[in-house]
Amino acid sequence: MGPCGKFRCSRRNVLILWRIARNRYPGFSVLVDAFKSLGLLEPTVAIQPAAWNDLTRSALEVQLKTSIPNDPASIQSAIADLVGEPHRDETLDALRTFGILYGVGKDIAPPSAVIPRNPTAPLDLFAAVLADKLRYNPGERDLVLLYHEIVAQSASTGEEELHTSSLVAYGDERASAMARTVGLPLAFAVRSVLDGSVHARGVCGPGADKAVWTNVLQGLQRVGLGMQEKILPRARGRLSLEESLIRSRA
Amino acid sequence: MQEIAGKDILKQGFSDLPISDVLKLEGIANRDSLPYAETYSLGELDSLRTIVRGTLR
């Protein structure tokens, strides 16, 4: 790793690819945690909602172990109890957008999937809803973001330096970024095995044989998916990633 | 060392990570971060101030 003697600090942050309500990245954790509180992510129980807009109420009944009348006020009050008042409105907005809440406006289409005839886990029903409602529309694209940040102390000057290694890939008309960043490394690894340059045998990680990872990294560079590496002086006057992580935990 | 129970992983996310100038990103912890010190040849754990592996959203 170049000129740095002793590493004082390191961290790694990996990957992406998720959309929750269109074009909305912040708030993912809070919203998914709210879905969890409502019982929509339950994998082991089975429910039979009467229609898609009955899904939230059916999941709530299992979660709260009580029957909930089929009226908006009762359902909304149960939701507020479970997710907390501060998160109530954004949770209701998301459920309405997905078409799984009573009192939905006529402008919102119900999920296109057919509700199974047999009782089904809320998680499976909710997954069918998301697969329909969060599907990519023509012209929309995905994003893969891989980011490493290492803070190291320079052996020569003693100053802290920021070493970053990152990849930003967007999908295009031909393929999603996810398909390219998963499929191409695999293809380069397979080609290395087929051309006889890999001597390791059996199931092993990419680090087990130098021929695998050198060919994968060179191949990715060739197709424009190489990691971009930078060394910067430690930024002053701006919250560092490390500080923001610690602040989040405080 | 900070430990986060699996059921709390979404509640205890990392908000507003300064990673991109154009994207507002948050993160959640992704499994045990500590073994990655060895994977990335970062030296002894005792010599590291911080090590975190996470998933960006």
C-alpha cells in the first residue's frame, strides 16, 4: 500500500443497489425497519388478505395478536403505535404508494401480482408487492457503488492520509450495473480456469490463486470497471467518514 | 468494540455518510467487521483505531 508505514485506521464500506420509493435513497433503514415493526417481513406465519389493500391490516393482526377492524382510523392508529409517531406519515405514504393500505386513492394501481389462494407468509406477499412496485421503468438505471477508505499515517511526514479505492457503475441499455459487476468477474475467473493458468482446485475464494485475481482485476480494468484509487491529505473542516460513523453511533 | 444485534441492524444504521458529492448515502453494518483487518492486511487489530464494514443504501 505505497508509502504508508503504519495503519492507524481503516474501514470499508461496500455495495448498494436498492431503491425504495422512487429516487429516494436516504431513509431506507428507517422505512424498512418500520415494515419490520408492522410484521410485513415475517417469514414464518401465514396470512390470507382479502385483497392487496388488506395486506397491511392482515400482517398487523398477526403482529399484534388481535383483530383489527377494517377501517382507516383503526389501522392508522395501530401503525402509529408500532412505528412511532415521528415515522408514521412516511410509513403511511409508502404503504399507500405500494397499494397495500385501505383508503388508497384511485390513482394508485394495486400490485399486479395475483394473491395466492393459500395462506402465505407476509414476507412473500410483501416481496411480490415490491417486485411489482419498485420495478425499473424504461430509462431508469441501477447503480453499483463500492467504496473503501483507509486512513493511514505517512511513515515519512507523520501526517494522516486518506487512501480511497472506489467503483461507481451505472446500468445502461445493454445491461444493469449489477449484472456487469457480478457477471464479468465470474467470466474472467472462468476464462482463467479454462485457459489453464489456475492451478488451485476445488472450491476456493478469489484470493487462493494469484492467476484468478490478477486476471479478474485486469479484465475489469479493460471493460471500464476498474477500481479508482486516490491518495489525499486528510480533509480539514469537513466531517470525515470515521467521525460520521462515530456520530451515528453516539 | 460495538456489537449490534441482528434484529437492531436497521435501527442502528449509519446516517449521512460523506462518501459521494452527488449521492446522499446511509449505511448499515454488514456482519463482523473485525476479520477484514486480516483480509486487507491492515495489521493487528490493536493497532487500528476504527474498522467498519458496511452496506450502503
